Amino acid sequence: MDVTALGVDPRDFSRRLLAHKVAATPMTGWGGDVAARHVRLVFNNEPVERLRLLGDRVRAALDDVS
């Protein structure tokens, strides 16, 4: 997820996501300038029940930014 338009550092946004129970990795140091704008979400082993909550949790973290 590219967080450039949010005007927030990927490390900061990763912390905001974690506060809403979403684990994310800031991609700082992974592939130069393009990667450094992103946070990485991994959800391949998550049950569908938990994935259903993801949208609401990410929106809540986005609300914290604005």
C-alpha cells in the first residue's frame, strides 16, 4: 500500500495500523525509493472471518491520519 498521498511515513502508518490490530511492515530499505513509500500487508494464512474485519480496521487507521 503506497502511503505517499496520505502524507505520512510508512513507519508511522504501520504503527497506526497496528493500533487497529493490523500488522504491516514498512518497506523502508526494501528496493529503493519506490518501496520506501509502501507498507506491506500479509494475509495469506488468515481465516476469512478475520479478513472481513480488515477493511474497517484500515479505514479506522486512515481516519487517524486525517
